[in-house]
Amino acid sequence: MDTNRTVADTDSVVRKRSISVGVNYGSDIQFFGRTGPVKYPYLGADAIYNFKSGFFIYGSAVQVFGYTPVIDEIDAGAGYLFNYSKKFTGTFSYTHFFFTDQAPPVIVSASSNDINFKNAYDWGVLKTAGTFDYLFGQANDYFLTLSISKYIEPGWRLFNDQDYLSINPGANLIMGTQNFVGRYASENSSELFYNNYIPGLDAPPPFHDFDNGKFNVLNYSFKLPIAYNMPHYTFEASWKYSLPVNVDGALRNHHEVFFNLTFYYLFFK
């Protein structure tokens, strides 16, 4: 799972009664700075219902290209939007991941629950955010993501007086544990063996135990989202350059460029 895949980078959770639905194409699935040995391009669809009180519920479905199930993963969750001030906001949410029996062995499948707490402050010149995630299920991990971004909206219009472009370049630093890597390796040893080890051996060698429970820097990334906006919908193209660090264990992660296309429509009530 790309941990930022469910909505476009422009904020779609607003403190008013609304519904947003969207679709998203991603070139590969990334999970807190880590990817599996095989690229998994995917198509996702999601919906968010925002209550005027600040509560919201959401769900998404994911299809990984090249696999038999029509739906490989379903996510469902709920949360609350905090408006501390005009410039200081936060969200608290819980998400559960459901995987079909024939779903591909994506790395996110090592965990099935996510508790997420995010705070963001808009300084005017830059926007900063800190996000804490606690993942639990077959593997338990916790992560801290620090983000910085700059929202840019040119003053000119393209086709009418309501549309506009927005550019939101940013950088992320992900720190955390990676017990999910060991769990993923133990459940997919044959696939990892044939992708990562010398051909000719009769059986996968045992994977060594690494200190995956140590809290460490996992990933640096730089992102460039460019969006075309209308009052009720947004179409966004986004490029992300990812640099994984402290890669231990069975996954041989490397620098990678990710590409996403996102469209979502916002209904107001």
C-alpha cells in the first residue's frame, strides 16, 4: 500500500458535511518507505463522508494489476478532524485492512490495523506536519513521519474563471520499526529467494534475524504533485522520488520513482 494513496495531496477532508469519491492509479505499492521484490501497479477507489461535527468515515478498494481477484484489498476506517486554529489542524483515525485469499503478497499484508494521529501547521511560507502511526496485526510497528511542503497556486486561470492549477512540492522523512519486513519474509520466503538469491540452490536459505524492532530512519522522499482544480473536482499527477535507508533483511530496496494519477469529486450537502 502506498501510505498516501487514498486521496489527492490537496486536502479533501474538510469540516463541513460532504462526500468525496475518487480513483487512483499508482505505479507501485509502497509501505512506510519499503516495497516488495516485485512491482505492483494498482488501481484504487475510495470514498469519504465528512460530518459537520468533524467526524469522518471512509473506505477504499484496491485492484493490483495482473492478479485474478477483482478486488485484492478493502480498507475501512473512521476518524475525527481537529481544528485547533485557522492554521493548526489535526486528524485521528483508525483503519482496518482486509485482504482476499488470492491477493498478491504485498508488503502491507503483514499488518491489518493502523491507528493514525496527524498534526499540521501552516506557517504561510511552508506547511509542516508530523504523523504517528501504530500498525498491529501479524506484525506490530510504529512510525513517525515528518513532512514539509509548499502550496503554490498561480493567479491565472486556464479555461474559465473557476479553474486553477495547484502545485504542492514536499519532502518526507519516515522513521520507525520494521518488524513487518521479517513477517513478510517468513510468509513469502520462496518468492524472495528467487528474486534475491543466487539461482541454482535447491531451497531458500533461512532468513537471518535482524534488529527490525529498532526505531530507525527508514526513508527519505521528495514529491511533486500538480493538480487541475474545479470547485467540485480535482485531477492530480504526482511524482515521488524515494530513497530507502537502513534496509536490513530480505528486502533489497533501492531508489525508486513512483507515479500516481488521482481524480476525486467532492459533493457538498
